[in-house]
Amino acid sequence: MLTSEVSFPFRDEVLSGTVFLSGSAEPHPAIVMVHGSGGVDRYGAQGTLQPVMERFVRAGFAVLSYDKPGVGGSTGRWERQTFDDRAAETLAAVRFLAQRPDIDAARIGLWGISQGGWTVPITVASAAAEIAFAVLVSASALTPCEQSIHQIVRRLRGDGFSEVQVARAVELHERRTAALAAATPGSRILAEEPESMTRQPWYEYCRTSPEELDFVRPIWHFDVLPFVRRLSCPLLAIWGAEDVHMPAQRCAAAFAASLAEADHESFRIEVFPAADHRIRVPGAGNGASALAPGYAESMVTWLAGVPTRGARTMDGRRR
């Protein structure tokens, strides 16, 4: 696998990353990796993107992955971005790749995980003509607010907390949501939380930072499904059945229904049993997790069948 260290401008920032390439004939079809939440570098949380990117490269794709703003070699502050900012940044990455002579500009697509599953549909809706396909992994059909409460409740119940304790955590979540709506600064929200809550063992499941609260304020009630209904490019959407961050089956059903409602002609939905948020399953022996069996191959097989953007079917319809 060949690597090329790159940087490209986005507004007043400079984003640094790597283009991963195989030695196959050029120009390459390409994938831009769209990260999830938090301060993630080009290799993903705990380096978990590495085997996924390597598999794409072995299949003949170029892959661009870059450090989020303020992480690694990138300037800026990811925690100050809205979803619209993230989508504009993603489009800047697509346009950067499209200018390279070793990239086929008609075959550039997006791969987004977790929060990236909210970012990708916004990006495609804003520039459908420039994006050939999209792969969504663990994309939530819930709002960030709904997903947050689902995650807290599931984790508490899974760890044996009582329903009374779960209810108290839900009460705290609702208190924060009301404070966010009232434009209360994140630092004040946390400072005013009563000790009757902060000293409880369940509070650790709700712990956050002022910066995180200020970050989520403008996106707390974001609904991705209207953007999903606007998608027209070929789409593969994947979930892990044991994802604690979101109800995978419910999200898969909501995406499928929205795409069908919009008469989308080329989408595929997959849910991998026993897999978690990163589509990994528990490993044997030392307990280390590994990619779910068939996950990477399923993506590569699907990508092999994606037509070049602008190609037409036998009846003249654009694919």
C-alpha cells in the first residue's frame, strides 16, 4: 500500500491527512472517510479504521482520511463545528481529491461512521452531482438528543441499575435538554446540577464536559431523515445488532422506509449479528475485538457493482 501525506484548505483551516493507494492502474476510484464524533485522527478511534481502509485499497480504491480540525496535523477546532460545517468540510475533501490526476473524479464516494452518518447525507444533498456513492456505518435515525438518552438507558439497564436509578438519569437528561434550549452555557449547566444527582453511581454514565454540551446545543434535535429522503446516489447502510449507542434494527427500518418513500432506486441495508457500533465482534482468547465476519467483504462486493456516476441504464434512466 502506497501513502501520500497531504493537506488541503477549508475556510481558514488547513486539514492534514493521508491518501492511501494501491499500485493498480490509475486513475483510481476513491473514498473519503468521514469520522464520527470527538477528536479523531485519520486512523479513527483507537486506530479502528486501519483494516477497513486497507481492504478498500486492496480492492483498488484510493482512500483519503484526515485528522479532524484541531487533531494531529489539522488546524481549527472540531468542537466548534455544526453538522453543516462538517458537510462543507467533507465536500472540500471530495473536491481536493477530484483535482488529483491519479483519481477518477467521476467515482469519488463517501464512507461515514456514527456521527459521520449524519454528515454524509447532508453533504450528498448539497452536492449530489459530485458524489458517486455513499456507505453509512452505524448511522443513527434518531436525533442526537434521542440517541443520547437511548445510550444512557441501555447502558444503565445492562449494568444492572434499578428502574428508579434509570428514571433519575432520564430526569437529568431532560434537565440538560431544557437548559440547552434556554441557551445556558455548558459550564453553568454542570455547575448547577444538584449533589443529589452528581454523587450517585449512575451519574458516571451521564458525565460530560462544558465543551461537549456547548458543541451539541445546535445539533441536539437534528433530524437526518429528510436528508436521507433526498439521497439519489447508490447507498449502502450497515449496522451492528449489538450497538449500545442506538437501536440498530429501528434505525435500519427507518432508513429503509425513508429511502423507499423517496423511490430511491439503489440502496442496500445490512445488520450484522453480534456486532457493535464499529461492526466489530468479541474476539477469542484475549478478548480483543475484530471486524465482524463478512463486513469488509460485503462493502467491497457492493462497491464493485456501483456504476460510474452519470452512467445510464438500458431504458435511459440515469443511475
